[in-house]
Amino acid sequence: MRTQNFNLLFFGFFAAIGLLAGVLSIQGFYNTYLLKQRGVSTQGKVVELRFRSRKSSAQVVEFMGQNGVKHTYASNLYTNLVHFKVGEQIDLIYDPQKPKRVSIKKLNLLGHTMPLVFFLAFGGAGFGGIFYLYKQKKKKNWLYLQGKKVQARIIKTEKHKFNDSSVRLVCQWRDPMNKQEYLFYSPWLSLKTQGVRKTWQNGQVLEVYFDPNRPQHYVIELVD
């Protein structure tokens, strides 16, 4: 149960980040759309580059408004993917009623793409993981209700090839009717958190629920 809760929190965290990134992406597209409808296109001049690191920078731009007043806009998008130079003339759109609301055309694609990439990456992993857990839970519930319950013995403990602190249990059950043997593998278990060596030993009997028509579908009863 603790493992399931951890997995749910883990994927939920990724889903939340992806959802937030998706909202920011939609908001960015919508704000740019409104600015294009209501705003004024003009040119500005890059007067300063503010560096967050050696390569990543944001731009400070000066431009003249419709009323002849000079405005200064400081971008908060630091990037090294789009390059600017001090003195460079750039195209932009600004809101005459709120001159601080500016969209630099050269940054539009990047500004909208970054949150979208985060949405696809984190949201895909998060919501995909949650869907996987839901399917696994649904399958387990079906096996508990409709599956065949057997007593399988632990015959060995396998170590993970790349992680010495993770193991899985291999359980065996022989059908007394047709003498067919079945092998069931537990999920990978952490020696650090679950005390496998102390809790489970070779020869110990564990309850297994499986689908006789699809023996690869099973669940081993492990007490966390």
C-alpha cells in the first residue's frame, strides 16, 4: 500500500507540473492573441542584455509609443536559444493602454513552446503513470474477485542487474490436476525499505491470484 501511495504521489507531482505548464502555455497563446488584436506593432531597440548565466540572457528594449513617449520593457525570459545584440532593432507588439505588456516577435515561438514541451513531457509522464496505476488497480481488483487463488512457494530471490539493493521474488505453483508448473515474479523490491531478507525466505508460501486463461496476468500478495 505504501508503494502504491508513493507511486501515486510521484506521478501526481509530474501531472501537476505538466498541468501547470499546460495552463501557462494556453494563457501565453491567448495573451499573444489578444495583444495581436488590440496591440500596436512597432520596432524597438535592444539597449541592454541582462545575463543570468554566461550564455543565458534577457533583453531590455526601448520603443516609442503612439503618443511619442519612450517606453522601456525588460523581458523576463532568459534564454540562450535566441540571440540578441545591444543596438539591434527588433519587431514587437505592445498594448497602448498598458505599454509594459509587450510581445517580442522573435521570442514568441520560444515563449509558447517551452511550457508546451513541459506539458507534454511532465504531463505525459504524470498522467500516463496515473493511468497505468489505474489499469493495474483495476486488473488487481478483477483478479481478487474473478481470479484463481493458489498457494505458491518462493523458490529464489533474484538480484537486479544494475541495482544491488533491489530484488524480486520468484514463486512457483504446480497445478495438482495436470502437473503444470507456473512461475510468478514479484515487482522489484528494495532491500533498504522492505527488509526482504528478513521477511521472505525460500520455501515460504505466498498467496497468488491469477487468470487461468491468461496466466501472465497475476498478483502476488505481499504485505508491505
